[in-house]
Amino acid sequence: MTNMFTSPASLSELTTRSQALAGLSLGQIATQLSIPVPENLKKDKGWVGQLLEQVLGATAGSKAEPDFPHLAVELKTLPIDQCGKPLESTYVCVAPLTGVAGLQWHESWVCRKLQHVLWVPILAERHIPLAERMIGTPFLWQPSAIQQQALQQDWEELMEKITLGGIADIKGAQGKLLQLRPKAANSKAMTNAIGANGEPIRTLPRGFYLKASFTASLLKQQFNLL
């Protein structure tokens, strides 16, 4: 666990370093970094991701680029239950709601963030205290041609609805792999969007999320789960 704060120089170093975390609890990692563990994640929603960014040497912070910019790799934590099933959908990024006409999939932030992902599974059932939640075996993933095509199709269908003023009609069930959901700290955090008749409206910010059924399939594929 030495030299855990510098940025990894290569994919193999990132893999080795991340896999050295397998079997450790969040509390053990926090102790090594001299970081206090919050009581829960209600006020510190991003704490787990930030802890792992720090221990693995991610440098992007809140900048609009992958977490390991020089490796073009995004870091995603994946809370799972004891059977290895994801507990929730995975947030990808904020969805643009205005000025989106003509935006292409390959230029989109979703596409760029999902080109190469370091997944870090964490045993995170609600009854397990935060400090005792354990890291599983991290793995690098790149979308196959079929996965890429399905993600693109979902994204294009959702973006078309946004462009045509159908933001209010988009439900979480839409999309095979990717869904669009409200993403706001509270109901007062409104943003600009396009209404049904092309007029400017105010609505809750939206975020793109990977469905739990999709991340479950990635875990099955990686670990040969039944």
C-alpha cells in the first residue's frame, strides 16, 4: 500500500494498485489516509468515491475529464449486496438540457466517460456500518461493440426527446442500459430546458445513469457469476 497518492503511470500500475485494495474496509483505507469516516452518506454522498480517488491517485477532481486523464480511465464505485448484485443504478454525468441540437454520441460526455472504466465493487448493504464496508476486486472495462451500440441508441433516443421538448415525458424505465433521472440536491435546484412547444421552461436537472441490470451483467461477465 505504499506510494498510493501519486498518479499511476500506466494501466497495469492502476490495475495492480486498485486490486491491492480488495478485501480492505473503507475504514482501513480512511485510516491510512488520515481521513475521518462520516457517520453515514446522507450529507457526504460522494465520500466513498473521493476516498478511492485519493488512494488511487486520480487527478481530475471536478474537471470535465476522466478521473485518470493521462490514462483516459474513469473511476466508478459499484455498491453491491452479498450476492454480488448492484444495489443501485450508477450515475454517469449531468444531462445537457439546452443547446443540444446536433450533438453527436461520440462527442457526448456519456460516451467519453464510458470508454474505459475502472469498476470498484463495494459490499455496501445498508446494515453494514460505512467504515466496515469492504472493497471487492476492482476491474477495468471497455464497452464491446454491442454494448457501445446499445448505449448509443439509448442516448440518442433520450436526447431526441430532450431536443423535441419531451423532457417531462421521460421515465426511468426508458432505455435498455442507460436511463435519465432527476439529479438535484433538492426540489429548488431548477435549470433551463425546452418545453413541449419549444418554449424555455424550468425543470429539475437530469443525470444519465447506467441501469443496475446492466452493471449486474458486467459483474457476471467479469467474475463468471451464475
